[in-house]
Amino acid sequence: MIDRRLRGVSLAAMACAVMALGACATTGSGASEPSASAAPAAKPRTLATGLDASTNPDPYPSTYRPLPRQNMAIVGATVFDGAGRRIDNGVVVIADGKVAAIGGADTPVPAGYEVVDARGRFVTPGVIDVHSHLGVYPSPGVQGMSDGNEATNPNTAQVWAEHSVWPQDPGFNTARAGGVTTLGILPGSANLFGGRGVTLRNVPAISVQGMKFPGAPYLLKMACGENPSRVYGGRNQSPATGMGNVAGYRAAFIAARDYKAKWDRWRETGNGEPPTRNLQMETLVGVLDGTILVQNHCYRADEMAVMLDIAEEFDYRITTFHHAIEAYKIAPRLAREGVCAAMWSGWWGFKMEGLDAIEGNAALVDRPENSCAVIHSDDPELTQRLNQEAAVSAAAGREAGLNIPDERAVTWFTLNAARAIGIDKETGSLEVGKRADVVIWSANPLSVYARADQVFIDGGKAFDRFDANYQPTSDFELGQPGYGQRAAGVNEGAR
């Protein structure tokens, strides 16, 4: 069921939304046009609501509210802080949903704080999955709910994944049982430009706005390689080849540059009629001005190099390559240009561009200075065990002679993942002032035996393996196999 504690907040948010619909602004101020001889340029006129994106850059704002919480201290655990530090017999102090202190056993615990005894266990920041389709390709997996790809045109930059997210997807609950506190929800990869992605807090909610990470930047899903050329070439239209893909990216950014110039000119002068708002171009302009972060599906090293060249041609930045199974071949360039690579440890061979993979990919990408190796899922089951994916790649790296401490491998699904979707100033590591997204593990998180015992989001308990009251269940799990065990307190979600 939906968490009863959130029901009042969500209903209030819906009421506010209804009231807002009746408050639409009227048209412009009606000021007269300046004469041709006037020296100063006219100021831009006010447009009707919805016709100028700059007047309302966040039309679907977050209504997220933290879960109930109390000040506490987690003591006695081995702490991997997510930033590469290990603290034995550590203490993590949480106050008002933030990390208030972190250190060794001598770290003071304020009077009146709840003390959580974590001796013999491990503590990390919350797991961040930067590549998820939960909610847009939910369970049950039926055609009527397959909403992750607007595969109707090679460029669908105008669509937003959040408008397809179904918050009751049972996958959110099982991901939480695997320690996942934050997710980047992306459209699929059929298109050159798949649309905007959204970052969610993994809490039960009635609407997607109740899950939206406040202030997180929007993401743009782009895809290179076989997928777009297969989908559209199969329909006898462009792009049907790799060169068709590149021509499509370039044409789109030429149009976006032109669109941006027209709006800039109108805002500066106020002369003439304003451009007609174009949602597709608007997203690409967000990439050009740096407010929307590119998440680029791309497998091969040579194609990643081409995408980097296109970004240089049009002066935008690729934040993260996804899947990136050949990232190890260009690791120094990725590090030099500050580009993250989100990878699996063992998915390969299912298509030609996926052949030249190695399990140690993340370990090799992690080597250069300023590197940003990330472990991701792209899968509703793998998201439950990203810690084990990191362990596989770290083990392969060690076998190749690389020195990869456990605390370093943990960064691949914590701080580096936060950096990959632009939220590293707020979460991803247990540093003073950051959000208290915390997982207490039963064992070393890089062990196949480790399970998430407790999960905290902004200091509020979101999951407890030993307490059925903190194991939220979607309405669409009722009556399904295994439901009885979950209701009895047996965690089926992190197998």
C-alpha cells in the first residue's frame, strides 16, 4: 500500500495543482510600441502564460517531502564514506536529515539522539542508480504500460520521462530493499534524442512530483550506435547508418543554435514577434546552456570519440556515457574531459557493438586522475545488487594487478554516480551537510552475502529488513507470489 504518512501531503499537492489551473495569467501588458526614433531598445513584452519558457523554467515542480525522521547516531560500523575513505569502528551522526558529523569511535554523540548499534556491520551512502527505467517500463510488463520510448521520430527531445513514470511500480520497492535511494529515470534508446530524464528520490508517493529530487538538473537521453539506425533503418528512413546518426545530431544542434539566437535577439530588443515556443528545441537549448545534462547511450570507443567531437563542434558537454563497454580504451580522454562512464561488469555479446567488453572495464576507467567510473543497471533486477556489480569489476581489476581498495569501489555506485547526474553537491557521500542517505549492510557491501538491513533517505527510515512496517508494498503486488513472506518481514527484494 502507499505509505499512509505521505497520503495527506500528496492530496494537498493535488489540491494545489487544481487551484493553480484556475490562476492562468492573461496576455501582455499592452504597452505601446516605441517610435522608430527612440534611442533605447524596447524591453521584451510579457507573453501569455506558457509561451515563454524563461518565465516558468520548472512547470512540474517537486512536491517531495522527507519521510518522518529523528536525530540519531550510527555507531560501531565499518564506514565507507563514498568519497574513498574507510573508517573502522566509525560513527555517523544525523541531524535534521543531514550528516552532522562523521568520524572514529571518539566522535561525540549529542545527548538525546537515538543510537543505532551497527557493530559488525558496514555503512555506506545510499546507492544511486543513474540508468533506470523503473516507472516507465514498470511491472507488470504489459504493452499498456510500456511508456519508455516515444519511438516515432529520431528526435523526440520534447518528451519528458517523468510524464510516463508510474509511481506504483513494484520495482521501486525492491530497489529500495537493495539500498537504492536515488534513481536517474531515462527514456529508452531507440532515438538519437530520446527525451528528458528525471532524478527521483526512492520513496513511496502518489505522483511522480512527490518523488522528484528537488533542484536536480534535467537529463537528456541521447543514443549512438546500432539502436537508432536499426529502428529507423528498419522503417526505410534516416538514420539507417552510423553516418546518418551523426548527420541527425548535427542537424538538430544547428537548429537549436538558430532557435536560441532568435530568442536571445528578441529578449534583448523586444522587437517584432517572439519566436514560437518549440519544446524539442527548448530541451536542446538547455544542453547548450549547460542546464540539462547529456546522458549518452554509447558502446564503442570510436563512437564515443565521435560524440565528443560533436559536443566540441557545438560547444556543449557530455556528462556521462552509458553502457560504454569499450570505455577502457579511451579512459584517459574521458578523465581529461571530465566525462563519466556508467557501465556493467558482465553484459556483452548480445549485439555487435557489445562484443569487446571486459569485466574490469570500470576498474580501468577508474585509474586516471579525475576519472569517473560508475556502475549502473538498466534493469529492474540488477538495480537491486549494484554493490555486487561493483565487486565483480573490482575483483577483475585486482586480478589484472590494479590496487582497488573496497572503499574506492564503493564510490562507483555512490559519489561518482551522483556526479554523473549532477547531484554530488547534495548526496553520494557521507560528508557533513549532505543529505543523510545511508545504508546499513549486514556484511561488507562488496560481498555476495551482503544485504541491506536498513535504508535511510534524508534521515528517514525507508526500509528495514527486520520490520514489515518499513517494507512498503505496491497495490500491484497484492495477491502475487511471495507477498505473504514480504508482509511477514522476509525480504524478497534483495536476493
